[in-house]
Amino acid sequence: MAAQFQTTPLSDALVILGAAGIVIPAFARFRVSPVIGFILVGILAGPKGLGSLVGDNPWLGYFTITNPHAIEPFAEFGIILLLFSIGLELSFKRLWGMRRLVFGLGAAELLLSALIVGGALFVLGQSWGGAAGLGLALALSSTALVLPMVGTSSAVGRSAFAMLLFEDLAIVPIIFFLGALAPQASGDGWMSLGRTIILGAAVIGAMLVLGRILLPRLFGQAARTKSPELFLSVSLLVVIVASLASAAVGLSAIVGAIVAGILIAETDYSNEVEVITAPFRGLALGVFLITVGMGLDVRQVLAQWEILLLALIAIVLVKAGVTFLLLRLSGARKAVAAETGLLMASPSETTLIVLTTAMAAGLISAQTAAFWTIVTALGLTITPLLARIGRDAARRVDVGGDLDVPPQDLQGATQRVVVIGFGRVGRLVADMLTTHGRAYVAVDSNIDNVAAARRAGFPILFGDVSRPELMDRLHLGSATALVLTMDDPVLTVRLTKKVRAWCPGLTIVARARDAGHAAELYRAGATDAVPETLEASLQLSEAVLVELGIAMGPVIASIHEKRAELRKEIMEQGDLSREPALGRRRLRDAVRSS
């Protein structure tokens, strides 16, 4: 008989750290989202995956998590740290300015989605109490996954954060509401809700007052010790105390974490706190995603995949449609509404909490709760895919409006320099062209960059240069030059090769990442490739040598020698028959040596 494997914290730690240190980098190498990677690890290493075989193969116990409840506190801590980091990016002024979005848009999105989903389930035969519980549960969206993808500074991030913040604040009232709907509930449910709201407001008020007084002094003392360990301990202490205080009066621990983050954001220590807690946040969030994967039984998914897929598609379509419609009615651009709608379309990690509450209240059966738990886990798994589809949808939605500009703008590439990529590098190139009276037209695939540049008066088009039809409309055959400034080495090489085949005589100047990339660009047909890291390094070297008192002449000579070495390296790597432009005598050097 096979020996029984005894679960230990060390064996579970082996799986988690192995996922973080080995599996996730492997997924990243193939450009698979770490979110999906952690969830797949949970599916494989969980009790419903390889963990189910431990009884017959005890050695598998070292590679599986057979006791998921043991790591649930770490998963919860990951969500708390995530919301704490979101609070660090806020301020009272910004939060106050978002009040209409939070309590207007956020409330409308949650309630309308819940009404549609719950109404559909009621029509399909669910009791009205169960339909209400399922509607509210499935209307929630994932804070833990959405915000790390989009942040809170972009238009999409601000809209998503406003809705997610209202949902986090609404968790406790939802739980009390479902308890009051329970068949065995007494009239005390509404009294308990009112008591929780009053106590919660008092605790939050106390945290705001005491935090402003105590936190600067507490972090100041920790900073004076110059001990990173002590500073980290104080940071985690503040998060945990705030979370426990809000949980003690019946609020969600998430609320306390957000308040703690906002309070620290008002001090001088917010950047250091964010940096020092980041590794813990990332690892703990990974643990949460592993627990999501452990809740998925692949056999059960395969057994009823049709109805599960239908249910998931229905939820995604309803939530995406509601969010898109509300954002458009509030004045958001189509691109922002489309991307935000798909980001918010999946159920949430808090959906699992509400499902458990509804089941405990007798509103839904255990079988129904298990079904929607699988739908929720699948929804969390595809959230990165929905985010990618949302970004593509945003581009396509705005393509019609932003490329349907007057014909003279599209023909503006004629007898002009075409600048593709309008970030910091592209904008500087455009400024220099303007200074010297050279006409240009810019193209960028980031609609936010395009909108900002147009407001500033720059001649710029929105479009994806990987699409041949856009390149045709730019009339590169009659352009004076093409400047490629995108921070995408593969696309830059591919585009250089295509344009060189179309326009043999066109001047193509490309931004290169390093010497190896410059060699690829020269092989592809670039007229000039500028390795940004090498040029920056040479200029930094020159500056420090001159400041150290070394004569200008020897410094410039050494810079020329280094450029010659780099030129030789590029020629060897690119198998070039001519010297690359890197070896040319730069105007700055010519002026200084004259």
C-alpha cells in the first residue's frame, strides 16, 4: 500500500514559489499573461488536478496543493495589498472629483447589470430571491485583475476604477441584503445593515483623523532608522490594522485598505511605501489567482461545456453592453466605452463571496452555486483575453472616426516627412522638423496620444501601420523621408523591409534599440539606424569625462574611437558592405573640434 503524503506549509510554498519563479517566466516568454499562467498552475496543481492523484502517487504531493484552505488567507491579503496600492495612487481631491463617476456611473452599472441578469434568470425559472442574489453576484467585476492591466490614470482606467470602487463599497450592503431576503431571516437584517453603516462611517472618520496625525510621525521615525525591514513592517502594519478595523465593524477589509492607501498618499512616503510593498503584492495576488484555478474542475467543465460557455457568453455580453451604453450616455468616446465594457465584462473574485452568501441564506442551491462558481472562474481566466480584445476593439471603433479626415490630411504625406510613432521620441523629431521648416505628418496607434496631439495642434493620424491599407493611404512613394520611432523592434524591422521594397529611393531613418537591432535594420534597408542606448551612453560618457576635468579634445577622440568600434560591430553583425551612418562625423563633434 502506498504511503500517505502529509500536507505541509513547505510543500505548498514549493508549488507557489515554483510557479512564481519558473512557470510564470516561461509563460511570459511566450507572451502569455501571468494571470492565465497562475490560474493554469492552480488548475494543474490543485486538489482537482494532480492533487487528486496524490493518494496513489504520494510523490506528487511535493508538486501539488492538497489543502487550498491553508493558502486562502494569503490570497485575501493579496487583494488587500492590491487595493492598498490603488489607494496610494489617489488623493482626497481626486477621489472627491470622481464622486459622480463612482456613485452615478458605478451605481448605474451595477444595478442595471444585476437587473438584466437577475431578470433573465427569473424568467428561466429561478426564484426571485435567488435571481436577485445571482444578478448582484454576477454583475460584479474583478478589481484584482482589471486595475493592474489599465491602472487609474488613463480614460479607461478612470472609468473602470470608478465602477470597481462602487462595487467594492457595495459588497457589504449586498451581503446584508441577501441575508435579509433569506426565508429564515428576521427583521433584524435591516437593523444590522444600518448599524454597520453607522459604525463603518465612524471608523472611517476616525481613521481619517488619526491617520493624518499619526502616519507622518510613524513613517518619519521608520525612515530615520534607515532600515528597509522596519519601514516595510510599518507599511504592512498600517494596512493590516486599517483592514482589521473596517472588518471589525462589518465592512469589507478592502475598504480599510483603500483608506490606508489614500492617507499614506497624502504623506511624503507614498512612493517608498509603494516600491517596498510591491513584491509582496505581486506574490500574494499570484496566490489568489492560484486559488481561482484550484476551484476549476476540468472534468466537470468538459462534461457541461456547452451550457457553461453559453452562460459565460451571456454574462459577458450583458455586462459589456451595459457598460458601453452607460459610458456613451455619460459622454465617453466610443473607444473608451468599448475597451472598458469588455474589461468589466467578466465576473469578479467577490462574486464567489456573494454566491456563498446566497447559498448560505437558502436563496440558491449548492448545485446552482457550484455551476456559477465555475462560470466565474472561467470568466476570471479569460479576463486578459477580453482586455486584449477590448484594446483591438477600441482601435477599430476609432479607426472610422479618426481616419475619416479630410482628403488633404491623408494626402498630407505627399512631399512631407512621415513620422510613425508619436511618443516622446517622435514628438521631439516633429519639433525639430518644425523648427527647420520641414513639413511632416505623424501616425500613431495609441488613440489617447493621437487625441492629445491633435488638441495640441500636431498634424497626426490614428492608425495601425501593420495594416497595408493604411500604408497605401500615406502615399510614401511621394514622401520626402520616413522616420520610424516605434518602441517595437520586430515591427520596425518588418516595416522597414516592406517600405524599402515599395520605395527603393526613400530615405528611411529608424530608431534602433541597440547595435544588434541596428544591424537588422540596415539589412532590412534602412538608410540610417540610430541605436538609442548607445548614443545615450556615449553622450553620458562624454558629459562625465568633461565634468571630471578631462580635456575636450581627448574626450571627443575617444568618442570617435568608440563609435568606430560600434560601427565595426554593426558591420559584422549585419554583414554590411558599406559603413553604417553611426560612423559619420556628427555635427556636434565637428563644431567642438573646430
